Amino acid sequence: MTISFERSGGFAARQLNYSVNSDELSEVDRNQLEQLVNASGFFDLPEQIKAPPGAADVFQFKITLQDDGREHTVEFDQTVSPAALKPLLQWLNAHARAA
């Protein structure tokens, strides 16, 4: 499984990018990542989750996942982040900052 993560916007407009192939992770991280992806229902989410107009200084996210011949991208901002996706988003943010 390969995941690309992009975070942009926010008050300081600082961009954060992170890509990882799960084969390169420790067994613990790989298992955790797979569980978070499965729990999020990622492949069932729409490609774009639109926020109501007027949100300023919020983070925008783009996550692309490739797994078993499937590829799916989801774009959204922090005001409309699906609850099931938040644990995966937190994992990606933490690993992106540590990279």
C-alpha cells in the first residue's frame, strides 16, 4: 500500500507533504496504518468533500492511496473531515511531521 498525503493552507499557509510505502514501515506501523485505512472506509469516500463557503485559514488535505491495483484520492478541508477518517489523518500528520 502506498499513501501520499498533502496538507496546505492554514493560518501560516505552511505545506506538509508525506509519502510512504507500507512495505517500508515497521510491522507495528504497517499494521496500524492498515487498520486505520480499513476503519476509515477510505475507498468508499467521495473524491471531494466540499466545505460550506466562508471558511478561512483552515487546512486543506489531499490523500491518495494505492493498494491492490486500486487508487483513490480524497480532498477535503478540516471543517468537513469525516469522523471515520480523523484517526488516519492524525497518523499521517504525525508521521509527516516526524519525517
